[in-house]
Amino acid sequence: MQITTEPAVRVYNAQGVHEIILVCEHASAFIPEQYQNLGLDNNAAQSHAAWDPGAANTAHYLADRLNAVLVESTISRLVYDCNRPPESATAMPAKSEIFTIPGNRNLSDEQKQYRIENYYNPFKAQLARSIEQHPVAAVLVTVHSFTPVYNGIKRPVEIGFLHDQNSQLAETMLDVASGYNIQLNQPYGIADGVTHTLKLHGVENGLHNVMIEIRNDLIQSDSQCRQMAEHLELWLTQSLPKLETQPRLTVE
Ligand SMILES: [Zn+2]
């Protein structure tokens, strides 16, 4: 297993040969020391606001099972959310659900530009390279987790398959998957701006793509992550043969 390391992005299983390229934009809660936890207490700085708990572990198991390349961010999304374009207000959020982020308040253009250049651009460039250099890349799958309670409201959905302009893989997975409360475009959708990676690296490269959102209470333990990866592998490998060779834009 080859692991290459760059400041803001890591490629796991870089020699993976599967046609699926895996992505985990919210893999890490790491906040570089210079930001002094962005003014947050340890509790907030390690919470789901800072990363997607369980997502990276699940994605690693999935990468192992498929023998797929996995590109993951190594920086907290509170420093820079790699699933957001630089112009998005939530790329460096001053508020996230119940937390205000003191270290993101009133950022100067220079401060923003520093984070864009040091975290977003390397991530974006590495993912583009990993796709471009891959001999058979045909599918982009991003792995995320979400909190069971958001703004005080319990979320019944357990797994969401989200799509951007090409819905084929998400819809096919919805057909083949079972055993959980699984819904399309839940708990978020395209209108929430969460499909940036899918659009930029999936749709624009002509790759089939899906964003998988897993409720994080289902991937708390290592064995839960391993089990979830088994389900995802099954659903993905059952879905891929059903897809048209060329992805078709199904949503305008
Ligand atoms: Zn996420």
C-alpha cells in the first residue's frame, strides 16, 4: 500500500486500479497550529463541524476492498472546506450549525487567499491529477458523514445518495441498496452547494459520480466502518454494470 503525503492532501492506495476514484474532502479535523484551534474549545474543534467522523475510516476500508485510489484532505473543513469553491461563503465559515468560529471572523482577502493557495488548490490539483493519470478512471465517489441531530432536529435518514447533474449512479444505487433508511439527496442536496467536487471533478470530466452521506452514528466504531464499507462495495459493484457507458446529464 503506497501512501504519498502532501501538506493539505493525501493519496491513499495511489496505485489502485479500480475504475472508481474515491474522495474524502472532510477526512480530517486537523487544524494547523498557527490557527490556534480557530478560537474553538477542544470539544468544538473535534466535533462534526470540523470534519466527517467515520468517513475517512470507511473510505479507507472501501479503497482496500475495491483496490481504488482515495484522495483525502488532511485539513479541517473549518480551515478550508475542500468541497466548496473559494467564492462560497461556507468555504471558510464564520458559523457552522451551533458553533461560531472566532478564527474565521472578518478574514482579510490575504488570509483567505493564503488558505485557498495552501489547502484548496493543492487538494483540487491532486484530485485532478489522480483522475487524469489514472488509466481507467470512470466513476467518482465521495464519502461523507452527517450528524444525527442538526440544529436540534433528529434526522431519520441513515444514508443519502446525492447527485449533481448526472443522477444515474445515485438512482441506481438507491435501487440496489437496502437495509437502511436510504434516500436520494438527503440530508442535503444540490441547492445546499454540496456537490462542488461532483461537478468540478465528476460531471466536467464525464465521470459517473455520487456523493455518499452516512449518518455518523452508523460508523462510530472500526467494525461499523468496515461493515459499512462492505455494503458500499456491494452497492457500487452492483450498480456499475447497470450504468450507460457515457454519463448523461439528467438534471438541468
Ligand atoms: Zn462532508
